[in-house]
Amino acid sequence: KLVFSVEVDVRPEVVLPDFSKITITVEDVLVNDADIDEQIDELRARFGTLNTVERTTKSGDFVTFDLTARIDGQEVDGGKANEISYEVGSNRMIDGLDATLVGLVAGDTKTFNTQLVGQADGETGDVDVAVKVVKERILPEIDDAFAKLASEFDTLAELKADTATRLERLKKMEQGAQARDLLLEKLITDLDIPVPDKLVTDEVNEHLEGEGRLEDAEHRAEVDGQVRASIKSDFLFDSIVKAEEVQVNETKNTISLVEKVNKAKVGDLIKLENLNFYFNSEKIIVESEPILSDLLQVLKMNPQLKINIYGHICCNDNPNDVKLSFRRSKFVFDYLIRNGIATSRLGHKGFGSSRPIYALPEKNEAERIANRRVEILVVKK
């Protein structure tokens, strides 16, 4: 007679509290004139004209320059770019670039020292910049003519009213996301949700092995905490879904994004699912606004996380036409900056149709949908 025992990890039973007795305090939904003016100013900036000037560069100017990055005198793979158009003072590229460009004129070259992507803290490389053109932006007057130029409205009053409506809708969605995240934080803190140690160890080891940091005890402790929080969130949300008999839709989007970020290694690309834009525009459709809120919360939950935002489009045989994809990546970038994420943690770039998932021309709508996307590149964790 053969007798044996097997020990396996099982999902814990999470005892949920009475949600009707929990109070969560969130920020009020307030749209003021300053909020509206900020949106109008951003729209105004997109319709400004650039005029070449023969003077030293100052903050707010647009500069065209060539860039070369080197480490120990050797050019970095992928570290050379020509004809870059950049707004000085936006702090959207390499640390130290903006301060270097200020004061230069067309024809000047200068080298500065900074930490490059992929370098450890404390390591630096040299970056050469060669200024080719300096331009200043002339903004249009804010009036009814501008409203007609920049929108579907005939008057500035209509444009401002529509802006206020959109902002209020977005702030309400953000308020709901804030309440969700505060509730999740409270439940994880208050409830005893056991997590199988072996499951955590396996995920942590897989993560660290991918980064080549298995022996880094400090980073191991950091990743361990992130993995435990992610697994607890999974167990908690699954219990809520089962107990409340809710339909899983947007709630799972955040969990999915959290899981993807926690499991991702430096250098991994993550697609922002269901982030859709109006035709030929960088303006996202209303249904996609919660996706940006989810990304914002992921960045706030992971303060060490640094990402690049990449825009891609479909249906364009010219791989060098990157304008729309750039504007879409910048839209996501600007949203995160407005909501408190430091520029040093973000970068953005448009690739046009140069990196399609399916070969051009696409054969059907499914392939076109797959090709037009926004991705984030994990730069640092």
C-alpha cells in the first residue's frame, strides 16, 4: 500500500468588509478658468508658426540640431540623430540638454555630460550637440478666428464651453479612479491577504534574472514588495468580482497594466490597450480617458519607474511621416506631466508607420487597428 502526501499552494479566501461602512475622501471636481485657459494655450501652441531668427537661443525657442552620444569616447549604439526639432525649456529629452542649448546660435557646437539610458546611477556619458537652426514661435490671437481654425466651433465662447465640458468629464473619471485606488490601498492595508511565498519567490527570481540582478539584495527587496502588492491586488479584485457579481471591464484594465509593469524587464514594450484617438487627431476619444488615468496611477504606484511613450500609426506608406504619431505620444506625455509625473521619468517619440506589427499596406481593419497604437518602453524600474 502506497501512502503519500502532497503540499500545494491554494488561493486564500479573502473576507471582505461591509463596503457600505467604508468612507473614502476624494478631491472635488472643479473646473476653473485657469484649467480652461491652460487647455486653450496648449491648443494655441499647436497652431503657432515658427520663424527663423538670428540670435542666441532662449527658453521657448525651437531648435534644429544634430546629436551624438558617447561613452568613454565610443559612440553609443543608436546614440546619433540628425535634424532633431526640439522646444528648448520643455525638458523632454536628455537631462542637461536644455541648459546646454540656451545661449547657442546656429552653427555652434557644445558637449555636455549626463546619464544616458541604460547607465547605472552615477555613470555618465558625453553628448555633442550641433545647432543648425533657431526659430521662435509666434502664437495666434485668441479670438473667434482662432476657434474656427483650431476646432469645429465658430466662436471662442463655444470652444471654451466644450473645453470645460471635457475637463469636467475627465476630472469625474479621475475622481472615480482616485476613489478606486484609495479603496484598494485601504483594503490591502486593513485585510489579511496571505500570499504564497513560493509564488512570490518564483516571480521575483524571474524578474531579477531578466535584469541580470539576481544578487542585488536591495533591488530584490524592492521587487518583492511590488510583486506581493500585485498578487494581493489580484486576489482582492477576484474576491470582489465574485462576491459582488460584477462584470469585469475597466477594473481589470488597471490590474492588467500593473501586472504587465511588474513583470516587465527594462527594455520591454507594453501596449496601452484600448487607447484610441479621433481620426487624424491626437485627441483621445472619451471612452479611452480612463486608460490614461490607469497609466498615471501605475506611475504613482511605482515611483522608480521611468518610461518612454511611443506613438505608431497605420495606413501610411511614408515611414518618415511621424507628425501624427509624435503628437499622440506627446498628448500622453503632457497628460502625465500635468498630473504630477516628473519630466525626468518620461520621454516620448513618434515612429509613424516605420515599426508596423503587420506589413504595409494592411490587409484588413484588424491589422490597421494593431498597427496604430501607443506603447510604453520600460527604461528604469
